[in-house]
Amino acid sequence: MFSLNLKIALRNLWRNKVITAINIGGLAIALAAFIIVTMYFTFETGFDRANPNYNEIYIIGRNLPDFKTNYTSPPLGKTIKAEVPEVVSVGTMKVSFFEIPVTSKNAVVFLSKCLYLDYEAAKMFNIKPSNGLVKPESTTQNLFYLSNENYKTLFPNNKNGVPELVGLGSRSSGMTAKLSGSVYADPHSNIAFDAISVVKEVGLGEGYGYNNYNTYIQVKPGTDIEALEAKVNAIYKREMIKADEDPNHETFKATSAFLDPLKNQHLKPKAGTGIGYKILMALSVLGILILVIACINFTNLSIAQAAKRAKEVGVKKVMGAYRFQLSLQFLTEILIQCLVSTVLGLIIAEIILPRFNNLFGVNLSIWTANSALLWQLPLILIFITLIAGVYPAMVLSGFKPALVLKGNFQKSKQSFWLQNGLLVFQFSIAVIFITGLLIINSQLTYMRTQDVGFKPAQVVYIKNLAYFASPGKFDPIRDRISKIPGVKSVTVANTIPDGSDGGKNSYTVDGKEQSLTFTGVDFDYFETLDIKIKEGRTFSREFKTDTVNSAILNEAAVAKYGLTHPIGKSIKGCQNKTYKIVGIIKDFKTLGFEKPVEPTIYSINDPCGNPKTEIMLKIEGSRMSEVLNTLKSQWPEINRLDGDNFRYQFLDEMYGRLFKKQEQLQSVFFAAAMLTVFIAMLGLFAFAKYITNSKIKEIAVRKILGASNLQIFKLINRTFLVMVVMANIISFPLAYILTKKWLETFAYRIDLPLLPFAMSAGLTILLTIITVSLQANSAVKANPVGALKYE
Amino acid sequence: MIQLNNIEKYYANKGVKNYVLRLVTTTINQGEFVSIMGPSGAGKSTLLNIIGMLEEPTYGSYEFLGEDVTALNERKRIELYRNHIGFVFQAYHLIDEMTVYENIEAPLLYKKVGGAERASRIADLLDRFNMVAKKDLFPNQLSGGQQQLVGIARALAAQPSIILADEPTGNLQSAQAEEIMELFKKLNQEDGITIIQVTHSEKNAQYGNRILHIADGVVKEDVLVG
């Protein structure tokens, strides 16, 4: 029985080769997209899942009036550990993002994320050095491990992980460290690192003001987290008061501590934007939608071909087949097609994966032994077989033999409505993506062409670890660099305008206190970045006071204070230092387009900010490579403090990374629009083929009655056009709301344009006419005699 | 074998009843060869469909082999199809994707006849109808008469006690039609299979032993032949 059904299925599929190919191909492409999305979903939700304490680990964060942060101070964890019995262990760590060179005789590696953590944190995160995790005996002992890869680069011959001595920082510093061995650095973890330092206790002697640490707690299974959070918050508040905070101050009242589970840290941390989560959700919805659309094609086509199979159903029923046997037969047929699609889908996914990995900065692979796909794929297969197959199987197996065997079988009106409805649904989704893509394109074009207020082009950022905190310390280096022909200007600052947040502090002007971002800069900072001055002047060597107490504000800061004549006013803040405002610059978008420009104060003398380390040069475009070569060869002499390794980046590339998320979105929408349009067209193509075939007689009769070809084309196109127009009408409000919401995530954005709506309507209508007319062509051109001769 | 009592069939359209069959009462015994005749639209096919349980009468009772089948569930009805009833159609209704052999085999698969038994029955039928050489051909490679032979072989495969044929020769040339009617006659006389056919042709009706004349849904005449 089964083998016979299989044979019939294959013969049937073979006979309708085109439709079969459309069905299987469309589904395979959709499946490829879905498989990749599934893999990405598994990856993104799997951070730290390998940790046996996954569900019991929480990070302690703080709610501050303006923002939330995961940075806490070291004593907080200790107090909680001592007082709260539900907390099994407390791990504290500090992350250093400084790029530190580590050298051996053989090679040099650069650490970009070094983790400084206590033994308990290492245990909590299941960190396993190759020679075992040992507890540091004294508070001065420091167990330093490099990731396996880095270790191998430095000591290719040391297989046993025997302790070695390495150089830290530039050679001139002469700093060394004892390397205790190598450690597996799990990249699939929230605390991914490339080196760790395990100590007995971190932040020794640091009080409640030192909020530079992450405190993780591990609770007993089954703990009431809300109650625990309240307890933690109470302890935090009490300790803050002990540490001389004023309990009546507004800021204090608005501050609290919270707990955030480890499993949320990667995608939707409380102290974060959750944009990763949103992107993941959007992708998942997209993947499912595309798959559903492809399944709808299946359903549509299977029902469209129902008339062909109706006779078979009728005959089999009078031969004694039960309905379920027939349902099973049709389901099996669809299962076969889905199986082929799945295999094809895997192949397509394998082909697309490198591009996807590149776009999303991940490293997914299908062919890994413990891949979750092993159990996901069969589930997906069953899922699509059911969605695509159940309805047609029910419809087909439900035919009444008395009706279908009479020979003049007509499909019921109901299924016709259903097919139309499904087509409208497909087109609606396609229209949403086309409109979305066009609007995203407009916004990105706007972002690329809009004046950001400074010119990152031809600005080179040189990585440097040496501090140039005190004014004047940088002068010799500037002099050396400036002598190189082709260098226009040189400066140093404590942050670069690549979207990084500066520190914040309270400043007072005319008795009005406001929180401002403060940036420590040097002479020529504004000139190097080509920032326009609005009022007053930039820092100049001619004014001796500029290295002492001059400050420059941006427009946003002036607006925040509501100053009308800011030049010459005093501004007080940062260890009660008083500055004199000498200039106002035009706002420039250091943070990109999503966040508004921060009210910022710039000063050369900046005792409370991070030390100035970030060197920036403006170079003549035509002499770029020449200058970089000269710098490379002379760097050890120029920068005596950190001159071993000349490493640089172009500022425009760094700033361009701020657009990366949106460019990702654009790529995703591009792919989605192409896919949904493609799949909807496939569905339309096959459906039009069916409709035309079933109307061959009608067309012939009309031709004999004198209809022109054009009139017949119009006739066939009309129903499809109605559907496409309806789809457009349905999706416009949806697309409008979605794109408006998306645009609202930008501080600087375009007005919602109407052209994309018109364009997607035009595009879908045009594609529909082409697709349908191609199908109708053969029927229209055929000699009517052929169609009418045979009954 | 078949007992029809006051069978009525009508379609209600806007409150008006359009009668297809009115008060049809008749008995058909085992071994009879009955031809149902009448003008187009008289209700012949509907009567045959009701006898074949493909349609339900609106009113009246129907006993098949002594069992009331007017409201039979699907499972019971299918059991009857598998064991007692064979259908032959005007348009043959062979399954296009199956070869001659597979078409004949299909009902046996539903009846769950064992492999060896199945092979021997099919071989037997192919032999009897001189179709051995054509067993691997598909329906569209056969002439109409040959297709109808396969249709009959398929109906016979399950060894039914009754064959219901709706204009079995309607699409055939006269020589082929004669061949089919001879075959029916032989099946009726030699194998004792009850046959009920719907036909337009007086000539074809003469092959049987009883004719039911129907007009406007009413049995006008019930005559014995020969």
C-alpha cells in the first residue's frame, strides 16, 4: 500500500514538474532562512547556558535617576554575603578594556578584554584553567591566565601550561607578570575574556564610591527573587547612608539596587538597550513568517491541484479506502516534498551562512556534532508538513465520490475564497517588507549624507597606553609628529567620537546645577576633528590660562543651562574647580543618530576624567600611506612611553560602526523583502498557471466570440490585481506604524516619506501583471479549436 | 438482495422541492442483470448512486443483503464496498498515475489481501481479459475499450457480489461496446454476479434479464427480458 502510494506521489510530482519545482524550491529557500534564524536564536539565547549554576546567578545593578548600571562597588557584595543566607556565593569582577600588549620571546598578543576577578567568581562561572582552578593563598597572590589561543601564540612549545614569565605593556615599562597557565575562554559567555587574573579578593580597600565592579550572586535554588531584591536594596541603602550619603537628597531617593538574572544579561539586561533582543525577536518573527508564507504556497497549490486528484479520491473511496488512509496518503506526499526541501534548505543555508556570520559577527556552523539542529530539524520538518499538509489533506480526502465521479466537478466557492485570502496575506507581508526596506534605505542615506558636525575622514586614531594627563606632557610628542610632512594637526583626548560615552559629572553655572558629559582634550582637538565654533574661540596656546581653567561648551550644554551670553561665565564642577567659558562649539554627533547630542564640557585641565590616552591625527589624504609608514618606523622614538607597537585605526571606520546595527537591519530587510516577494511571486505564478489552465475553455469560447488578446489578458489579470491592491491597502497602515516606530528610535531622523508606499504598490502591481501575463500568454495565443475539440 | 421502499430524492431550492426520484419501490434479487433506462435527467444515475450508497435518499428505506443501509456509518459502508460492491464508470475513472496492474491491485490492497493471493488474482484477471502484455502500461496508453476492460477487471478484483455500472459503454465505439456487454452477460450467467447498469441503449439493455424504465423520477415500467 505504502509503496504504491509512494509511486503515485512521485509520478504525480514528476508530471507537474514546474509546480513541484516551485513548491520545493520556494520552501527550501524559506527553510534555509528559517534554519539560519533558528541557529542564531539558539546561539543568542545560549549564552552561559553551559554553566551549571545558570539559573541561580544574578547580577546586582543600580537604578540611578538618569540610567541603570551594572557597575557596583566591591564592599556591597561582601556585606550581602555576610548578611543574606539565601545567597550561596558572591563573585566580584572588574573588566579592563585596555588593549595591553603581552610579550614573550616568541611573539606579542594584545589583550582586549582582561578580567580581574575573585576566586569565588571564577568558581561561579565555572572557569577551568588547564592546570586546575586554585584558590590564591594570600591577598597579594595573583593568578594570571591567558586564553588557550593566546597562550599558544606566545609559547608554542609549552604544552603543559607550566608557569612562564611574560612582559606586560611596552618594553620600556619593564613590567612583567608570572603567567600561571592557560584557560579555556568560552566566547559563548557574558563574561567572555581573553585573559583573567584570579585573586583572593578584588577591590581591597575600596569603598562604596568605587563603582567599577560587577557583582554576581548565586542564590539557593527556589529563592524568592523579589524578596531577595528588596533585601539587597535595603542593605544597599543602609550602607550608602553609612558611607555618608545624604538620605534626603533627591538623587539618593531615586537610587536603588536591583537583581538581574544572568540569563537575561546577553539579550535584555535591565542596564542596557535590549536592542539585541529586539533584533532577535524581529528575526525570529521574520523567519517564521517566511516559512509560513512558503507553507501557504504549498497549501494553495495543493488545493489548486485538487481537481486533478479528485477522481483518484472518488475512485479509491468506492474501492474501499477509509478517509484517514487518503489523508495519510496526501500527508505522506507533502512530507516527501518537505523532506527534499529540508535537504535543499540545509544546502542553501550552508551557502548563505558565511555572509550571515559576517553580518552578525557570529560564527555559526551547521555541521557540529552537538548542534541543536539535530533535534530541531525533525521538529521543523514535522511542523511544516503539518501546516502545509493538514488542510489540503482534509479537503482532498473529504471529496464526495458521487460528486467527483460525475465528471463535472467544480471546486467549492469557499476554498476559492481561502486561496485568495492566502494570496492577499502573502502580498501584504511582501509589501510591508518592501516599504520597510525603502524607508530604512532613506534613513540610512540620510545618516550617511547628513552633516554630523565633524569630519572623521582622514583622521587616524593611534592606540596608546601612556597617560598624557597633565597639560603639556603631550607637547614633545605633538612636536615630533607635526614635523612629519603631511600631518595637519595632532591632539590627544580621553575619548574619541566613535559613540563611546564620556563620564558625567555635575556642573554649576549661575547657581544652576546640571549633569554634563566631560571630555578632556588638548590643543587642536577641534581643529583635528574640524568642529565648527559658534561663539568665542577654541583652545589656543596664546592664552596661558587655557591649560588651567578654560572650558568650551557645546550648544546642547548651553541650552540645558538656558544661557544667552555664555562666553566669560564661570562654570563650577569636577572637584569644585571653577572654569571660565571661552567658547561654544556647534553640536556634533559623537553618539551617532540614535541618541541626541550630550550636553558636554571640554577642557584641557581635566582632573576628574580618565587620563588622556587617545591620540588623533589629521593627515592629508594624498600622503596617508607615506605618513603612516613614517610614523610606524619612528613610533618607538616618538612615543617613548608606549612605542613598541604602532597600531592605528581610521576614525571614519570607527564612527561608521555606529551604523552597523542599522546596516544589519537593512540587510535583513533586504533579504526579507527579496524572499517574501520571491516566494509570493512563486505562489502567484503557480496559482495563475492553475487558474489559466482551468479557464482554457472559457478563453477559447471568448476568443471565438471575438475577444481580443488584450481583453483576455485584462480578464485574467483583473482578479489578481484586485488581490494585490487589497494587500497593499491592508499593509499600508501596518507598515506605517512599524516604520514610524522604528524612525522614532532615532534622535535625528527623516520625516516618514510617502514615496516608498507608492513604490511598493507600483512594484507589486507590475510584478503581478508580468507574472500573470507570462502564464496567460500560452493560453491566450493558443488556437481555440484545440481547447474546444475535446470534451 | 436489494430492497428499495418508497425511495425519494429531492433538492430544495428556495422552498421549492425539485424531485429527482419519487416513491421508487423495487426488489433486485441475487443473480439478476438489471438495466435502468430512461431519458436524460430521469434520475437513473441518482438511483444507481443510491443503490451504491454514494448518495443518501431524502426519504424511504433501503436494505442491502437484509441490512438497513439508509444511515450507515462510513466504516460499515466501506466494508460493503470492499467485500460486495464493484463500480464501473462511463469515463472509466482509472487512476492515471497507476499502471494497469496497479489499478487492478488497488482495491485488493484496501481489502488487505495477502501478497501471493493478490498476485494470483491479478494474473488471473489479466489473463482472462487478454491484458497480460499491457499490464505495465498507463491508462492514457490504452484505447477506451481497453480502459473499460481494466475498469471492469478492477471492479472484479475484490470478488464482489454485485457490479454497479453507470453507462459502461457510453464512451465506446459499438464493437467495443458489444465486447463489454458480452463480458457482463458472461459474468452474470457464469459467475452469478448481480449486475445493475444504467444505459441509454435498448440494444445494451437486451443483454440483461430485466429493465426498469424511469421517467421524471418515477418507475414507469418494470419488464423482464427474453
